[in-house]
Amino acid sequence: MGYRLEWRLLGLGHRLLDSGEIDHGFLDRRSALEALSAFLPQFAIWDRDPVDGSWWAKRSVDADLKVQIVLREQVPSLEDVMPAPLATNPGERVPVRA
């Protein structure tokens, strides 16, 4: 498992303008938070939103654009967790590897 820092560029009225990911993921929460700590000071104003736990940053008080950053833990898919015979559809044949 790992963590991802996803960013969203928001315009007036919280309109989504662009989105992406910072550094393509991190092995642990600590390294993701360290990357976030290096990213946020690029902006004049930033804080954490207590409602959803995300962070936001702006270049100035009157800026129309805002970057929202969300820390997400990557969760393995069911196919990664379940044995192959259990992850198939009913009636589907799966070759058994020895």
C-alpha cells in the first residue's frame, strides 16, 4: 500500500479547472506529509479544511484560483486481495497454476 497526494485547481465557484497528483505516490504517510510540507510554502496563504481534512493554498488573499490537496491511502483492489478463483465471475473457468 501507499499514499497519494491529489491536487485540484479550483476557479471561481469551486469550478474544477485541472487536477493531478504530486510525485506519483509515496510509500508511507510520513513521506507524503513531508512532500506536502515542501509543497505548501510555495503559496502565500494555505490552511487545512477541517470539514473534509484536505489542504488548500492560494497565491494571495484576492486570488481567484485555489489549489486543493487531498491525502489518500491507496487501497488494494479486490483482485489484488482475493485469490483468483474467488475473483472470477460465476461459471467462468480459470486455469489453475501449480
